[in-house]
Amino acid sequence: MNQNNGMSVIVKTVTRLLAGFILLYGIHIVLHGHISPGGGFAGGFIIALSYILFMLAFGKEEILKRVPQPMISLLESLGALMFLAIAVFGFFGGYFFANWLPKGIPFKLFSAGTIPISNVALALLEVSLGLFGIFLVLVLLKFAPLNEEKTKKK
């Protein structure tokens, strides 16, 4: 198994089949987080796992060709700014994080005002890309193993 080319053909095929479903499940958790268990952090974590699965199966070069590391950092920052903007817009309505959208019908998808938008900003941009960025940095950093002779000398 060559690390530069990812894993075996079987793992790559299974990843092609499953990564999309994992991503869709994470998006489902994010969008329904205000009416069922889940939300921004849980959905973002699941979305990050789909990225990490893709990278483990195909190798870091393939994911860096598709999404460069500076873009990951930019989108993560955009997510944090979007989350802050939602809070500040609420401040104009009376207090920090005030709801400035119509509430809608209870237990429907668009029924929680700004909470679904906050979940999207938190999950899709901040949590998922933040966790994937951390994983990517850990993969890209390679430390040379300590030379045993140097460690034996005091």
C-alpha cells in the first residue's frame, strides 16, 4: 500500500459510495437540528468525518488538489464571521442573538428564525472545516524520528 496514492481499490470504491451519504446525513443533522437531536456541532462533526474518510482513502494530495488549504482557512473564517453577523443583527433588534426572522409554524423545517442559519454557519463552515483543517495540519506535519544515538547521549 503506497501512502501517496491512498488505500486499496476496495477502500476507494467503498469510500466513493459512502462519503456522499455521510455528507448528506451530516447536512440533514444540521438542517433539522432545531426540531430534533443534533445541530451545528454534531452535523459539522459528521461532515468533517466525510472529508477525513475521503482523505484517508485517496491520500492527502487528492484532497489538496480539490480543496487547497488556504481555501479551508478562508471558509472557516467566513463561517465564524457569518455566525457573529447573525448575533450582531440580533443586537439591533434589542439584544445579542435576538431573533430577527419570522418564527413560522412550530416543528416545521423553517420554524426557528435564526437558529437554522446559525446551525449552518456553525456546522458547515466553522466546525466541519475547522476539524478537517486540524486533521489536515496533523497529516501534513511530519516530524523526523529522534535519532536513538542522540537520545542515549546526555
